[in-house]
Amino acid sequence: MGLTIILVIVVFLLKALSEKRLIKLSALYSYEPHRLFLVRKTIAIAFWIALIFLTLIISGVNLNNIWVYLVGFLSVVAIELFAVWSILSNIISGIFIFIMNPFKIGSKIKLHDPEVQATVVNINLMFTELEDDDGIFNVPNNTFFQKPSRVLMRKKNNQIK
């Protein structure tokens, strides 16, 4: 029990240190707040998963049974994701947009099919929200990888570049 308490304290300290370092890096490289939020959530989930597995190991639980259940669960999830490949395509495209950062919120972009010129309002895993004279509309993220698009003005550090 004492070892588990020490483990929890160590994991929470490491999580706090990593978040502090992440905040310094975000200030240094001018990360957008929504990108920082997503990275912080990902780090938090990773620490929780590590804490659960380490606690199970310390408690003496046989991890072979857990791995069997986990692999079975992931197999079912993989089959379901294959069945809904368009959703998976949008999610993967959203991750690529997050990593490559081809445009930011506030950037003006032009889609060529259909012919649309709009401002980026929000970027999430499934859709990118754009706003033009007619209002706000959603574009699936995989559109940016399947059809031509052009960034007309890229917002950088709260200024249009």
C-alpha cells in the first residue's frame, strides 16, 4: 500500500513537471491555446494509463489476462473503425493538420473544389470550421488532403502574415 502511495505521488509530480515544461515551451514557441489544451489532455491520459498499469503491476495482478482482454477490445475497435473509414480518415487528417499546422485559426484559405474563400474559425479532429460572407460551415478535414486548397493569409502570433 505504501509503495502505491509513493507511485501515485511520483506520477503526479512528473505530470506537474511535464505540464510546467509544456507551458514554458508553449510560451517560447507561441503555441495556440487550443493546441496546448489538446497536448495537455494527451499527456494527462498517458500519465493516467501509466499509473493504472504500474498500480496493477505493484498489486501483483497477472497482466497476461489484461493483455488478452485489451487485445480483444482493440481488435473489435479496429474492425469498427474499418467499417467507418471515412470517420477515421477525418480523424487522421485532423491529427496531421494538428502536427503539420498548415493553417491557423484566423487564417484565410481558398478551397478550389468547391470554389470557396473563407476564414478558419476552429479546427477539431473531424472538421475545420470556416466562415465566409454566408456564415459558418464545416469542412471535413480529409478535404484538405484530397482536394487542392491554398492559404491566402496565415495568422501568426495574433497578426496576419
